[in-house]
Amino acid sequence: MATPETRFPQHPSDATAATPASDWSVEKAAQHYNVPGWGAGYFSVSDKGHLVVHPHGQPGPTIDIMDVVEDIRERNLGFPCVVRFQDVLRARVKAINEAFGKGLVEQGYGGKYFGVYPVKVNQMREVVEEILDAGAPYHYGLEAGSKGELLIVLGHNTDPEALTVCNGYKDEEFLRLALLGRKLGRKVIVVIEKLSELPHLLRLGDEMGVEPLIGLRSKLTTRGTGKWEGSSGDFAKFGLTVPELIHAVRILKEQKKEHCARLLHFHVGSQLTDIRVVKDAINEGARVYAKLRKMGLPIEYFDVGGGLGVDYVGSHGGNGNGNNAAPGVTIASTVNYTLEEYVGDVVYNLQRVCQNEQVPEPHIVSESGRAVTAHHSCVVMNVFGHIEIGSQEQITAASVADPNESKVVREMREIVTGLTPRNKAEAYHDAVAKKEEALQMFKLGLLGLEERAMVESLFWKLCRDLVALNRGKKRLPRDTRDLGDKIADQYMANFSLFQSAPDHWAFDQLFPIVPLHRMDEPPTRDCTIVDITCDSDGKIDRFIEGEGVDETLSLHALEPGQPYYLGLMLTGAYQDVMGDMHNLFGRVNEIHVFVDDEDPEDFYIEEVIPGDRIEQVLSRMQYGPGDLARRVKNALDQKVKDGAIRPKEGVQLADFFEQVMRGYTYLAGV
């Protein structure tokens, strides 16, 4: 096997030689994993090679995540574990509100900013409460898209100046709940998603003796970018077409309720990757607003919807391969703009149209959720083993020639020993053919299992030698170009992809993955990551390295008896509520961390929320834990009667069964 120096992994676009171990540093580690890019000022690498959090941004106090890991271990909580840095959540709320506040002042804009948090992004009570508390000075509101979410919002959004925006399709109960909020004196705005909702709402308002606050959602022609572009445009799921908007105005005027129309809403997609879409959408939406004002609707709020993106890759709009993208070409996991640029374009373009149309400048509303929550949460998982294709032990055993070995083994050995930089492609083709020949001989009973193993081990040795020869070369044979990725180690991590990062599986969403420690050492292994489910899709094979995307991740060699921890970062948006229970791996343990400069560790754990126990997930699947225990106990009792096991052992086994049922759904003691 190659030495650590020659095995140091390279990004596919990197044509330089591998970085020698002596040149490695924590600064190079930060660049290699692009921590400054995706970290947005909230994460960095310490001198000890640990990933640290800057809860208030840089500069400011820091929290060493490995100190948090040690605290988790001392509490015997078990991994994986969701870690929420609540101060980061508060910092994001403050950053967005202050960016809009500053942008309004700089442009001399005539309206104010009223942000709302869409609770669908993360409905966890601790998240919603933290956002509301941090947003209180800004009258930060909430958005609900279902009856369940509206129940949450009515219970928590008590600020009479903050907005409650009701989106989504609505039945009578939903509308009555919104009107109940109006009776409580709240600014509850019902956004009309389809025209039939409007007369229904007006009728219920008269019945309940309260005037609704109405929002109209315009279905813009402008489309978003990225994986969610289908949520906008002419064929979007929600919103009113231009003819339907005109009809809505007619209904309001006929019932003398035009004064109830207070908000215009549109949405061009989650995770907007290209700032040009923002400009186009604001221009189109602003024209709609101006025309509705001129038609007599006293709209005072201009809701630009969600879409403020998160740069998960940290490439600032690159194409995901470490290169600058062609104009307008981006990938869904990155954005080509900053928060300040987004705010500036919203304010400037809206103001320009209003001045041109000579209509009042409305208050600006945005429904940013991903940009608020993504950075505050990560999943800490432990690596408990690895799968290595063509291990050193196997290759060493195959390297010893036997005078009596079969012809096919001897010929494969000659191909391997004859490899040179000039015959790389030819040697690889010959080896592939010889491996196939050995397989066919095995199927016909002409080759033994041991001999087939020798052929395969020699083949993997050739592949590893080819990877070493290819490293750093610009021109590579097509067939051997991706060998390094194909023979990469599989690191087994104690987590479920389907529970902790479902968007990676469903949408190919990229999340930064980084070692939480040992970054002062050069990583020596090319790896993919597999979870503990028995599903072949339970793997991660696209990673952020540098400012690009690679099929493998550079990690450190596992040391016997020493734990190795990875952080799956920026998981605060959607992942908590969308995770499923594949293989009955339930919700993971969760801790909430706050910064505290006076504490020796600079932080304290404010709350621990235990993850699912096995009996809990069994109950959700309609299994009675007591019934299962009874069934196994009855079977054990019968074995005792039959004399197959002793009574004491039967009791111990029954107790063990119940003990496992009360335990964590993930692996223990690994």
C-alpha cells in the first residue's frame, strides 16, 4: 500500500502533486474542507485541529465542538447526536433583520421591514421560541402553512405588531383559526392561494364578526433556479394568475371589502441560487403591486416570500467542480450573492418601480427560513469501522508467488509486475479481462475459491498502483481516471442518512462534512461514508472539498481504540422534521448549547432532549412493546420446560430483550 504522503487525496481538478505531510497545517485543513466558505463566519479550525464554533460570528467567543463531544460522552447520551448552537440561531435572526434595516436607511426607503419565520423549515419548539425571542426587537413574526402550524403560531406569536402570515390551501377550520387570531388583536394575514378561498373567507369574517386581513398571492411568470424552480412560474402549485387577481379585486369591491387587502405575496422558490432571479422577481412583483394599488387596493405589505439561499458549498456560485460557473449556471447547494446583495436588490428594485409608478413604498416582508436556521445545527456522528477494497493484508498475501499456482493467477501477476507509466491503459484493460476470465473459470468449476481470491487481490493491487501513478497528472487514460473514487474506503458512521439528512438522499443536497478533530494531521484516506441502515442508498458519495465537489472525502486513518468523530454541518433547515424511520432508526439525541465566557469550557448545555428509544418507534408502527416481551418470554419459558436452557438463563435473556427495547435505536458501544 502507498505511504500516507503518496496517498494524500486530491480534488479531481487539482493537477499538482500531493501536499507533503510536512507542509500540512490547520490553515490548509480549513482550506481543504472549505470551512471559511460554508462556515459564514460561524465556524473555523483551531490551532489544535478541532472544529470550533463562533456563536456570535467572528471575532467573538468560541466553542470547541470536541469539548461538547466530551460532555456528551460523560453524560452517556450516545451518538449520533444533534447539537444546536442556539446563539448562532439568534445571530442569524439579528443579521437578517439588521441587514434589511441598514438597507432601508441607505436607500432612503419609505417603508419598514417585517420579517416572518416559516415554521415549516423547523417546527421544533425550542427553535421557534429562540427565533421569536431574538426577533422581538424587530417585531419578527411567523408564517404557518397548515392548521397544525397555525395552532403553534397563535400560541406563540403574541406581539401585536408582528405579522402572522397564513399560506397554503385552507379549509374552513384553517380560516376560522386565522379569524380567531384577528379577534385576539393579532395581525393575522390570510394569503389567498386559490380564488375560491376569498369569498369563503369573507363569509366567515361576517359570520364571526371580524374583518380579515387579506393577502393575495401572485403567480409570477419569473421562475426560480435550482431544484425547487418548479414551485414558481406559470405552472406553479400556488398563487393567482393575472386574470384571477383581477377577479379577486372585483370580488372585494363588490362586497366593499377592498380595504381588507393588505399584502401582496409571491414566491419564486426555495434556495434561490442566482441573484438575477431575485431582481427579475422583484421587478415583476413590484409592477403587480403598483397596478393593484392603482386599482384601489390599499396594500401596505410587499411579501417577497422565501428563497434567501445558503452557500452549503462555499463556492459563491461556482459550478460545484471548483470552477467558476458560466453566467447564470449554478448548482442548488450554492448561491452567487451575499445577504447584503440580496437585501440591496430587493430594496432598490422595489423602490425604483414604486417611484416610476408613483405609488407608496410598501413595508417589505420576507419569509426566510433556511437562511435563519441552517447554520445553527449539526449532527455529530462517530465512525466505528471501515470497508477497504483490496486491503493491505490481502495484497500482501497475494504478492507471494507460488510455483504451482494456476496459469490465470500467474498471468495476472505478470500484468501487475509489468505495470509502467507508459502502459497504464493497456495494463488495466488486460487486468480487467483477466479478472473476467478467472470469474468464468470459477463458474465452470475450473478455478478454486483461493485462486480466484488471489486474482482479485492482484487486480486491486494494480488499481492502487494505477491511482498512485495517476496522481498529479493532467492527462489520464479515460478508463483509469476515476479509479481512486471507485476503490475509496467506505467509512461506517453511526447514523441514518434517511433520518438525519434526508435531503441528501432525496434531492442530492450537499452538506459540509468535516472531521471534528485531528485536522492538524494530514488526512490520508479517500473515503465515502455509509450509514448503518441496510439500504444501499444509505451512503454519501458527494462531498465538499475546497470550493468544489468530489466523490470522496479526505479523512484520517482510524486508530485502534480511538474514537473518530465527524460533523454533518448546516442541518438546521428541514432535516429535523423531514427525517424518516428507515430501519426503525428514530430521532437522535439532541442537546442545546449556549456560549458562556465565564465557564471554563466557554459553553453550557441548556437542555438535553433524549432521542427515540426502540420501544417508542415500535409503538408508532403499531407494535406493543409489552406484547413483544410477553411473546419472547413465553417462548423462553417453553425452552426452559423442554430443558433446552436453564431457568436462570431464561430470566436473564428475557431481561436482556426488555433492556434492548428500552435502549437507543442506534449502535451502542462502537
